[in-house]
Amino acid sequence: DKLWIWYKCPATLHGLMNKVAMGGTACFVEVILLRSKVSSRQFVRLAASRAMGPWRRVLLTNDDGYASPALLKLREALEKGEKVETTVVAPNSNQSACGQRLTLTGRMDLTNHCEIGQRVYSITGSPSDCAILALDPGGIMHDPPPTLVVSGINLGSNMSHDVLYSGTFAGARQAAMLGYPAIATSLAGDDFSEKSLAAAVDATMSITHRLLEILPIRPENPSRQELKRQPHNMYANSSACEDINMAVFHAFRCGDIVLNVNTPCKWSGNFQCTSLAAIAYRDTVQRDNHEMWLGEVSVELLKENSKSSDVLVGAAGDCSISTLQTWPESHPFRVPEFLLEAARMQGPNGLPAW
């Protein structure tokens, strides 16, 4: 089911994967451009190494921009993994706190940053723009589609109701709305040292590797080209569901729930499944003559917050994993509340039980 083409061209070494249909059967065509002479034996070895099993493709985006060190370190770690190929489609500038904004008033510039590596693109738009331009039909990564979408690693936390402002979470949520399994991941705190970045990468890699082990290589309904409700959207209660963990996993596979991950700067190495905490920002408005701005704030925590809320878990040094709804209230694709509660159940390793 693979066709290998070998030819030489005076260009930078570059690998391209295109999905084509031949006689109704899908196959992968690997095009390898070679600057220097390579023997047929060397080429066969290269082809064999790529053909020894299916490759997982991961789309990376963020809201800090394509050159963010946290994103590039995550990309490097994923590329070192076994049979993982990444594509970065991220904003060309910082888009923090842009929410799920879309660019509808003009065209966006697309730039291929070969100086960083293969398949690294920036767009003059928001994280949600990036997800759409990567995943929709005709997009950068639509065919073949990615197995998983990861938004981050964000430099700064995205907890509590900040997920409503977060460009990082918006990138993951937009991908999920298009039918792709997605996670948002952030480094919680203000210490962005190499040690803290390494901790966030390690935590994200643990979750991502596990997901890549269990997810199907190809999403079952990419871009939701078949617009329909799934069984997990229609369960009235837990008694109607034979296998709750399987139903939750299917909801994640279809993009109807999203994982929101926050790793503290001084990570303990442990994970906890969490809910969102309730907080309030105080003293936000600053002014001087004719200018006003949002300044330094104090944060008030609700006293009744659960010990398993994301803010308190992060403060204790553990990595928080919150499973959140993709869709707004009353939407037909919204996951029933009992399934969302089951999605927050924790396994022995701290990861979600499903």
C-alpha cells in the first residue's frame, strides 16, 4: 500500500507526504529530494525505515507565536518519538488572550519557516484561524489528517475561566469543533527557565504519547464532513451506556471534549484530574490622565473550591488535567453531564481513567 519515488534534485533535503487515491485505494507517496548522491541501497534503507509501520501526524499550534521556545521544544521532543511527524501552524506574532477570534476582514499571510525546520508555518491570524487553515478541506494538513492536535505549550497558566480568554485553549477547541482530538497545554507560573520548560515538555509528552498509543491514526470524521450526532451525545443517563469509559474516549476522539493541561514550574512529577476553580480578579483597572489599561491584579479564590480544582492542584505542584466541554450549552453535540463527570475520573497513574 505504499509507492516510493526516488529522484534527485539540487534542493535542500526535504520530505513530503501526500495522500493520493489510486484505483480507489489510498496509499502514501514519499517524495525525497536529495542534494547529494545517495546510493540505491541507502535509499532503500531510508524507505524501509519509513515503511515499517504507520506514522502518527500531530498538528501543533499556540498563541505565543511560531517562534515560542516552548512550542519548538515540544516539537523537537515529539519528532524524537517513534514514528511521529509534526506540522506547526501557529500565529506569526503573540496572540495571547485573543479567545476564539477569527480573521474575517481580509486575507492572511502564510510563511514557511524553513530556517527552523520542515513543516513550520506561521499565519497572520489567531490560533483559531491556524486550526481552520490547517485542518479544513484544502488546508495545510487536511489530507492526510493529523491523529492529534496539541495547542501549546503556553507560557503562562490557563486555569479557571481563563480558558474563555485563552488563545491556547481556543486553538485546541477550534480543532475539536472540526472533529479532531485535541489538548491545550500550558506552563503555569512565571518561571520560564530551561528547567521549567523541560518539566512542561515532559508532562505534555507523557499525555501525548499515551493518546497516540490509543487513538486511531485517522480521525473517523475529520472536519465533520458528515454532520451527525454520535451515540455519546444522546445518552439520557448512565444506565443507557454499557461502557462509560469507552463512551468518554469516543467523545474525545470525535472532538466533543477537550483536555486542558497545566504544568506548574516546580512540577512534582504527578498528575491529577481536575475541575475548574472559581477565582476573581481584583484591582484590574488602571488609569492615568486620558489612558486606561488592565494592570497588575490580585486574585481571590472561592473558599469552597474543591481540593481537586486546577488552581489548588497546581499550587500543590501537580500537573492538572481538566476535561472540558467543546460545545456551548444546549448544543446538540454537547456531552451529557454524567459522561463529563466520568471523564474526570482518575486512573492509578493520575491520568484520566478512560
